[in-house]
Amino acid sequence: MSRTRTPAVSGWFTGEGEDFRLLGTRCAACAAVFFPREDVHCRSPECPGGELTEVPLSRSGRIWSYTDSRYRPPSPYVSHPELPWEPYALIAVELECERIVVLGQAAPGITVADLAVGMEVKVVPGVLHEDADTTWTTWNWRPRRVAA
């Protein structure tokens, strides 16, 4: 049986493989870019407000900071309570063109030992959780090259 692939959060990313992109919004009045997306009003306190347009974000950026998660997060995070907890790396990535920092989980198999501040990473499709009918998709960050 094939599972339906469904975004964990609708409207935050699009595409598959090399076409995978995070989606943000840009304010027409001040050119500020937002992620997660903003569909109601400009978040910039000095902006009079303008039309918000969906924009694909850069596919890559540089690690601004990172850490590992050594505890089982509470709901709505989904983890199997009967399996041992496996830590994962969280990465804050600065997108150079947009000048914003986007958080995300490292791709499977990437640990904090593989990361360094300033390292270039790219956004890739990820899987948050699978159940009997659905593969819940998200994004991950993968280093262009693993640290030596």
C-alpha cells in the first residue's frame, strides 16, 4: 500500500528533489521577507503595510548556529514512545539573499559532529512522521560537505 505524501504544514514548502523550496512571503511596501510565511500583514513595525506575495526562498545558506536535541519533545512532535530516543541536530541557517534565519532539523545521519558555524547547507525534503496512510513531509538541512 502506498502512503499519501502530505506536508506537515501546508504552504511552507513545495516541490520534490532538486525542485524542493521553502516558501516565504515578501512585503511589497518594505521588501521584508518572512518565514514562516505571513498572509495577513507585514511584521515590520516601521512598515505601513503592503501586499504580501509568496516567494520561493534560497535553496542554501550558511549555518548561523546549531545544537543537538537530547530529549524527547512533547506533543505535537511525533515519536514512538516504545523505541529508544535518538538525538537529532537542530540548525539555524542564515539565507544570504533574504537575510533571515530559518530553523530546521538536520537531515538523517547528520550530527553536531558534522556541523560548523559558517558551513554551507542546502534545504532538502524530509519526513517528519509516517503512519499507516500518510507520510508527513517537512524540510531538513544537509551540509554541502561534511566537516572534517
